[in-house]
Amino acid sequence: MLGPMGEFDLIARYFTRPARRAVLGVGDDCALLQPAPGTQLAISCDMLVEGRHFFPDVDPFALGHKALAVNLSDLAACGATPLAFTLALALPHADESWLEPFSRGLLALADAHNCELVGGDTTQGPLNICITVFGEVPVVGGKSQALLRSGARAGDDLYVSGTLGDARLALEALRGTLQLPAEALAQARTRLEQPTPRVALGQALRGVASAAIDVSDGLLGDLRHILTASGVGATIRTELAMDLAAAGSRLAVERAAISQEKQLEFVLSGGDDYELAFTAPMSARDAVRAASQLAQTPVTRIGSIESETGLRLVDAQGQLMPGRFSSFDHFA
Ligand code: ADP
Ligand code: MG
């Protein structure tokens, strides 16, 4: 049993609101969605498990935000427009002081993206949050506008949105593996706990980017998925990638809390940033700039796609940097 407040009270109080875009929302056996004519449904699912994806004492408002943010980030990487989502929730007990801020954080981000909660499932168990999100992608002239991992071509530019590294920096600080000045931790912690899904950028890149992915596991690892799916390789210019370093890590370097080497490692392989990594033909540079402006999201060009498979890092002099990143040897 979930406690004094039963399952249905709980759903009614925290997760039921009148349907707006959906034909039918929470309360029946199924929800009903009506995708716009000429669109495809884009569907993605992500699960957050206590202990694995978040600390047990994390702020429930931030957790509600993050649970939806990581799913919206997948829609963004596909260039999809958010439509609706479902929430499957396992809770140890029905604690109102947890449920109230959790649902507030969740629904605030949902409202910001006009993405409705249309259904779910609620059960007692170890805290586990599973969201399935639905979005729309236009089909133009019989061709889906979805951004895929498989579209990168030799000669394309390689870009990343926003900044990288702070989520990992915060994670290490919270685990106690490094010490940070309070200000740097505060900056970095927001990136870890309340990531911003790049939904507007993803949509603006439809018809512009050749391939895209969201950076959840670390840039090098996620980029590898694009390279594999597209059958190509890439070179990253590390001095350009350093421009991606986020505010918390810049402050941490300034105050000598971490080395520049560590900062670069966090940029290249830290996870949980939820930025977009994408490729676009050189001829689309103006269009990429326009998309970035339209979405009010900065993007940085950090390298290029090549026909030679594998991932190469070069320094400011164009020299290959092998040994320094030996842990990434499996990309070679
Ligand atoms: P069923 O027995 O048909 O699976 P439930 O009793 O589990 O239905 O749920 C009742 C209604 O509440 C359904 O419309 C379901 O989608 C919705 N629902 C259940 N849990 C949640 C939740 N955590 N968030 C949103 N809607 C939920
Ligand atoms: Mg059910």
C-alpha cells in the first residue's frame, strides 16, 4: 500500500489536469493523441533509478524537472516538437512533502514545452521514475524531417550546443572525489540537477543538420554513435572544444581547484550535460548560425567529419594527441 493517500487520490491530486492538446488525458484506460496531419510520432523512453541516476536526498523539484528534461532532450536530438508524455512511478510511500515539489518541477517543465502529462502508472516500490515522451516530426515531400544519427557525411562540420563538463564536475564534487569553491559547485550543480533540453535548437536544425545526438554519456562516447551509424570518422580540435567549457569548471580552473587537463577531460567525456552534438554540411554554416539565433542557443564548431573511420583529437598546432587520451583508444 502507498499509505493513507491511496493510489487514485495521489494521481488525482498531483498528476491530473484537464487535457488541452490531447483528445483524452489522464483517467481512462488509454489517452488519445491526435498528431497533426503530415507528421510522424517520435517516441522515446528514459528511466531514472535512485542510487544509479540520482542521489536519494536530491531536491524533488529538481528531480521532477530532470526526469522530463532527459526525455525532452531525446526529442530535441530528433528535431521533434514535444506533444505529450506518460509517467510510470514506483514510490516507497505516498509522501506529500515529496510528491508536491516533484510534480511541480515536472509539470513546470512540461508547461514550458507545451507537453502534456496524459497518463501513467503508479505503484509501491523502490523509487523509480520512467517517462515515455511523444513528439511530432513533419514529413515533407514524403521525407521525414527527423534528425538521425546516421546522416553524417565526410566534409561535414561538427558542432556542439551550449557548454559541457559541469554536470560531471558537480557529480565528482558531490561524491567527494574533488573539492570545489562553493560558487563553482552551485553553478555546476544546476547543470547536473536541472539540465536544459535543447528542444528549440533541435527543431530549428530540421532540414539543416545532417545528424544529431544528445550528449548524455559524454561527448566522445555519444559522438561515436553518430560515427558508427554514419560509417564515417571525425577529428576534434581540442582548442575549439575548450570553448565549450562551462562556467563552473572555468571558475574551478581559475581558483586552481581543477587542472585544465581535467577540464578538457570533463568537456570531452563528462556525461549528463544534455547538449546536442550535430553535424551539418559546410554549405549550411549560415543556416546553422540562423538556427542557433532562432533558438537562442549558442553552438560551437569543434571539428569535422572525415571518411577515415575513428575519432582523432588534435591540438592547436594540428598535432595528433594520442597518449594523453589513452582511455579513448578504442575509438582509434
Ligand atoms: P489501469 O488500471 O487501466 O492501468 P490505472 O488505475 O493504473 O489504470 O490508472 C488510472 C488512470 O490514471 C489512467 O488513465 C492512468 O494513465 C493514469 N495514471 C496512473 N498513474 C499516473 C501517473 N503517475 N501520472 C499520470 N497519470 C497516471
Ligand atoms: Mg495501471
